[in-house]
Amino acid sequence: MIKMLIDEKFFSKKVLLFNKDLCNRNQVFAVISAELEKKGVVKKTFREAIEKREKNYPTGLALTSGIGVAIPHTDPEYINENQIGFMSLEKPVEFRQMGSDTEVVPVRLVFVLCLKEAHKQLDMLQNLMELFGKKEVINAFISCNNENDFIKIINGK
Amino acid sequence: MKKLMIMCGSGVATSTVVMGKVKQWLADEGLESQVKLYQSKVAEEVNHIDDYDIVVSTTLVPDNIKDKVINGVPLLTGMGSDQVFEEIKKEIEA
């Protein structure tokens, strides 16, 4: 396997939430925004901004593996430091498909991209997208239930 | 030289990924010298979309400019990216 798929520093604040049982998108945002705010990654205004952003520009992606992921993100002004928040969902939560106003994607994995200057994060973003194309990695994310295993996945182990 | 705009909601995240993919593809195809790349957010470009020859977007665009815009989402997931490159190529050669 390739080493260091995603730099660990993007997960240094350990905003990693496993197998959450939530009913809708806004619950997802409420839970993960609270965690990101608690760890100082985002500003207070983040939750509102990300909800609005997702409504206008949805980020759900249907993958070949049949599993949906979402990569919610918003403008740098709401972010204190570069970080990715992760949440896996016990049962799928509906997000809208990126670039569509009608299609919905049942999402099991959420990666909240908190980026201060995304154009400098090209490698990370590309690697993340690459990971999404690997069925075994997606399955590993879904079955993962602790921080250590999570870090192993992003390190390609 | 064709002007190719790549845009997303914020102009920083997914458009960055698409930009990387398109750059690589242009290099592989030997088309780099024929295309100038731009990157921005949808909201800033809707009113001067005609400044560009080719527009690729990962987010939804208003109906009035829909016809001009190529959906770039397949370039993110890799599913169906060949078709997107095909469309872009057609526009470059147009």
C-alpha cells in the first residue's frame, strides 16, 4: 500500500466520531460543528455557515462502491486551523449530490474539510478523492470504531 | 488560446482538485499551450461566464448558464472522468 495517504496533522485534533446514529443532515452538522468548535478548529459561526453552504452547494458524492460520502466545507473565514473532522453514520443520512438539485445520496461517511487555504492542500484533497475510489478503504472507514484504527487507515496500513 | 474556467462553490476546495486533474490531463495530451486555466467561485463568475471559452463546475449553476457549463463532479470521483475530458477536448478543438 502507499504510505501516508493523508497527512496525520489534518486529524491532530481528533475530531473523529464513529457510528453515530443520526436522522438528518442538520443533526450531522450540529454534532460535528459542536465538536469542531470545542476543539478550537472552527469559529462559532461555522455551523450556520456550513449548513447554508451545503444547502446552496451540496457535497454528497455517490461512490462506485455504492456508498455515499459527503465533504462539507465552507469559506476560510470560519476556520481557525486546517483540520478534517470525520463522522461515520450507523445508518445512511441523505445529502444532496454535488452539482445536482434533485439527486440525493445516502451518506455513511462525512469528512468536514476545515481549510484555511485550500489551494495549498491540493495533494491532500487529491489523495482523499483517490481514497474514495478504493472500495476496501471505504469499507475500512465504515467498520472503523476507534482513533487508532482510523489513523492506520489514513496512513495506508 | 482557449480560456478554461474551473469553478466550485467556494473556489478553493473541489475546484482545486479538478484543476489538478485537468492540468495533468492537459499535460498528458500535450494541450497545455492551448489552454489558459482560471479558478473561481460560481457566485463571482455567473455574470461574466462569456469571458471564458470553456467552463467546468463541480456545483450547480443557475439555469441561464447551464448550457455552457460542463459538470466536473466525475473528475472528483473518477467515475466517468473520460467523458468529461472528452467534452473538454471537443471545446478546445472547437
